[in-house]
Amino acid sequence: MNKLIGGCEIVISNPINRQGYIGYRLNRNFWSQGYTIEAAKALLKFGFEKLNLHRIFAICDSANTSSMRVLEKISMRLEGHLKEHKFVKAKWRDSLIHA
């Protein structure tokens, strides 16, 4: 089947310090099937091995427990909690930083 079910990215946010971040989105019809974990692992591998990054981080909404589990399963650790970091749907939301 040739069907787009989501997307992922790695961004070099600071080339001098060799730092980048990852992100991912997946159609909810395909959640809980391991696709996000597989993609996130591949992003980390590519970032460290091919881009020679020293540090890779991800930021997720504190209410998004599924994304937090993905980050934990790929061995990223919680490093910070940003209070009222983003304004989404008329409400301030907290964000969590994993690296």
C-alpha cells in the first residue's frame, strides 16, 4: 500500500554546537502500531551517525502522554518543564523537553 500516514523531521537548530531536534506526526488511525517509535529511532540514529550531532532534543505537550512514552522508549530523558510555553486553541499549554 502506498499511503502517506504521517511525517517526521530532524532539524539542526545550532550547527556550531552540533545540536538538533526531532518531531513527528502520525494519522491517529495508525497510532499504537510502533510506527512513531520506529521513525523516532531512525531520526536519532541519522542525527548522531550521519549528521554528527552532539545533542538531540524533542519538545512535546505535557498532556500528550503518548508522545512522552515514545520519547522514553527511544531512551530520551525528561530534562525540563516549560510552563505555559505555547498558546494552543485559546489556552496556554505546558511543554516538556526530552533529550
